[in-house]
Amino acid sequence: MAQKMTDEQWRAFVSHGTRTAKLSTVRANGSPHIAPIWFLLDGDDLVFNTGKDTVKGRNLARDGRVALCVDDDRPPFGFVVLQGHAELIEDIEQVRHWATRLGGRYMGEDRAEEFGRRNGVPGELLVRVRIDKVLAQDAVAD
């Protein structure tokens, strides 16, 4: 049996630990492209970094529509699906700031600066997704 999560619950769910998101973007031919990403919530936005010349970066520059899924692969198997529109930001200070914060979440605070320097460089993008729709369900154990 599943139950819909509240706004507070889905935000806590996607921010828990080092859960990654599976990001879906639209290829030039209209087919989907899916890739795992590191991400953070920033208010009502979701943010992540990617290279300008990656498949994700090229897809988002052409068509900013995205869908993301964050799930728990352990029982009772909850999930959150987010849909929205991406804004691409090349400002190197913002790119480096968020690359550092992402490194802290996924690799630990002791390596945050290392990841900020590595990923906060020209050619990298900050992607800010304005969340338009949320589908969030948590299974309830019987």
C-alpha cells in the first residue's frame, strides 16, 4: 500500500543521505536520455552540475524540460518524481559554489573543496530546475 508524501516529507526523502537522481532529458530526435546525477534542493529549485558538452548539457540547452526520479531501493521502496524546466548558468562563481556543496553532500565535507575545484571550471554548467510537478509516494509497511 502506498501513501502520498507531504511537501515536507518528499523534500526530506530526496535530501536523505547520498541518494542520486535519475535525470531524463529530451534528445534532438525526441527520445529520452537518462543519466544519474548528484543534486541538492535550493528552496523550490533542484540544482546540479554538468558539462556544457555532455549529452545532458546539449539536451538541456536545446530543450529545458526534465523529469527526475529519486527512489529508495530498499523496502518499503518509496520514490519521488519531479518534473520541471531547467535554466543553465555559466557564471563560474555559482558553478564552483554549487560544485563544492555537491561534493560535500556526496563525498563528504573533507573533500568538498576538491570537488568544487574540479567541477567548478569553465565548460561546466550549473543547472537550476524549477520544479513544476511532484509525484511522491512512500510505501506503508503492513
